[in-house]
Amino acid sequence: MPFGGTTTVIDYGFHLMITDAKDEVQRELPEIIEHEGITLLKVFMAYKNVFQADYGTLYKTLLLAKEQGALVMVHAENGDVIDYLVTKALGEGNTDPIYHALTRPSELEGGATGRAGATRSSACAKGWRTRRRCS
């Protein structure tokens, strides 16, 4: 039975997270897009050493998505600087919930959004970003 069974009354979709655009992944994606119907790919620029992809991965994913008619969603943050700020806050004993926000300055999100947009434009690909906090 497919995901959701036969009683789903809402529209939903799946996205595939790309953390590394190595050759094996690049070879598998067209088949996944065509046969599994997953046409939304997600690239994180946050969560260093967990989900964060490098700009080469973002660019290759954008190019492949363009070729395959897929769309790329970017979680745009500066994962490297955030990792430093989180490590510093934890080292100073700053664990209250407010430090989640304080270790993710909106200027860093704005910069990452700009870089993601420039990378998308350079690849002439479609995409959108998630996590809009900064004004």
C-alpha cells in the first residue's frame, strides 16, 4: 500500500534530503524522481556535521534538479558560524531556550539566503528557501 493508504484527505508530498552529491547519489536521483515521484529535493546549509551540505553539493543538486524537472528547497543558514556560536554558548553554560535564537543571528540567515539565491541563479535552476526569520 502506498504512503498514506487510501483514506488521505489532504494533499501532501515528500522531499528527499541531499547531504552529499557524490556520483552514486547523482546516478540514483533520476530514477528516484521518475519512479518514486519525489520531485522536491532539500539541501541544508545548517546543522554542521549532521545535515549541512557544501556549496558544491548545492550546485550539483540544482543542476540535476533542473535536468530532471525537480525543485530544490534550501534551508538557508550559516551552519559553520552557528556551530561556533552554539559551542561557545554551551561552553558558557547558556542552555536556556533563548540561546537557540541568539546563536542564529538573522544577519547570518540573510547572508546564507543571498548565497543560496546566487548559487541557484548561477545554475539557472528553480528553488526556494525555508526558514524565513530575518526581515
